[in-house]
Amino acid sequence: MSFCTKCHESKPLADFYARPRSKKGHYSECKICTLAMCRRWQKANPDKVKKFSDDYRARHPDKMRENNRKAREAADPKKLKATMRMWQINNAGKCAAWASKRKAIKLQATLSPDPRIDAIYEIAAWLRLLGDDVHVDHIAPLQPSDPNAPVGLHVYANLQILSAQDNRSKGNR
């Protein structure tokens, strides 16, 4: 048992965070009081919290991507779809800007009109009508995430039909 200096209660050691540098080997405030102090500080210092979060995300992009992937896998697919749809509705301007940018890049990456490109999109549309969830994917992305990677073109030889799940999981590579 140990005594919390904030709530003035005696609690078991399991209710205190470990602190090897202190004499007792744990903090003098219990976990509940420590969390309350942290929340108050975060509420009083939102700019510092945001800067720390942004810096952490910038330093650990792979870890953030992995955490997001795990959260998506654990989420209920229907709830996730509804959440994504609400985000699109609330951020219509961002979605429109992204779509316009993508369309412009696609137009710049197209060498000449090719009826085979239209045929691939038509096949994908038919597959979707038959119940398959498919995407037309660029094998070499138009906007690679790695700046040193080659930029793909919007040409027949660079297109493939993939399941939507496979296309989403591969990302922009």
C-alpha cells in the first residue's frame, strides 16, 4: 500500500506508475490523479500538445501508418464506411480539390487518347455491376510516395484491375 499525495488515499502499489529513480520506486500520485493532471495540462496547453503530436507523426510515419491500419482492421466495416462517408460530406471542398488535382495529373500523364484505356474502365464498371468490388489501378503510381521512384503514366500498359481491398492495402506504391 502507498499513499497518494493528491487524493490523500491509501491505495495498492498497482495503482501507481513505476518510477525507478525515486526512493519508493513509484510516483507519489496514483494513476487516476496522474491522468487527471495530464488531461488538465493538455486542455490548458493545446498548442504544445498539437506541436508534440505533429512532431511525433513526422518522426514516425511508419508507426502511424501501422497504427492506422490496425485501427481500420479492428473497426466495424459498416461503421467505418459511414464515418468515411460523413468525412467526405463534411470535407467536400478537400475531396473536390483532391479529385481535381488527380484529374489534372492524369491528363498530364496521358500520352494520347487510347480506346483500350476506356475499355479497361468499362470492364471494371461491368464487374462492379456484377457485384465485384474492383478498382482500376496504376501499376506505377502517378504520384509515388517516394520522390525518387519513377512516375507512372496513364497508359494502357500501366493499368490493371485489382480488387478494391488489394488496391487500398498497397497504397501509393
